[in-house]
Amino acid sequence: MKITKVKEVLVDVKYYDASGIVNSCLAHLILVVLRFLVLALRENKYFAADSTKDVGYNKLTPEEEKVIMRKGTEAPFIGEYDNFFEEGTFICKRCNAPLFSSKSKFDAGCGWPAFDDTLSDAVRRVPDPDGLRTEIECGNCGAHLGHEFVGERLTAKDTRECVNSISIRFIPKDRELPKVIHGQRQ
């Protein structure tokens, strides 16, 4: 697909959005995805063949690797933790590092688990190449967790950490947290 084609699609989406045919949220999502694809293809950053062989980390399924190692996104409203509200701690699926307390989880209605706070130094924030979003990664192993959104006024903290369920694991409050793995990438 030529970039000129993508630009035509962007114009069409804006046209339909302005005319009220397409829901504005859907139109925005389409714009973000198209911009991301153009930038990612231009930089070949997200589609490059990258070794995901890890030394010492938890073994991941192919689906988990796609999201955690290749910065994918699981479909909305299907994740295990979207409508999950038990007391405990959410940890990184790759390295077991504690990331979020269940006390910070809230229902954002977005289709993914949402948190308005992270545990101290648990998450690293990295600007996406599209310039529109901020990616959140595990502070210990760099696993892709999701994205951070600020200014939506959904909670008093005005922050939404939008996380892929497939990137995290829940440990109930009455169970001991597993040991954090400090592995090395090959």
C-alpha cells in the first residue's frame, strides 16, 4: 500500500466522522492505527524479525509473545482481567515483577484492564513512534504492557494505564508473590 493511499483513507475517515456516519471513537481508533502502521512500516521497528529467545524469563505462548515481545494488542473485551475485581497484585507475566495493586484497578469501559496508579518504579513510560500515545513497559524486563492515557478525567488521579490482560498475571492477596526474575536477553 502506498502512503498516498493511506492519506486518502485518512481523509475519508475524517469525512465520514464529520458527516456523523462513523462514531467518533471508532474514527479516532482507525486514525491512530493507520498512523501507527505508516510510521512502523517506515521505521520497520515493529515488524522486524527480532529474537524473542529469553534467558531465565517465564516461557511465553505464541499469543503472549506477540503482545509482550512484539508490542501487539489483544482484542478488547476478551481479556481475563477486564471485568475482574478481586483483591491482590497484578504482576508481569514475563518476569513476575509486581506492577499494579488491585486497589488501583477501575472499570474504564474500554475493554482492557485499567489502573490509575502503578507500584513504585514498576512501569517505564516510552513515547510511541506515532507521537499520540505513551507505551507502558515492565520496569524490570521491558515487557510491553499497554498504553497510558492522561487527562480523561475517569478517576481523581486522571490517569488510565490501559493494560493487555495477556501481559499480566493476578496473585490473590492471601498468596505469596513469586520471585522476580532478572533474566537477560540473548
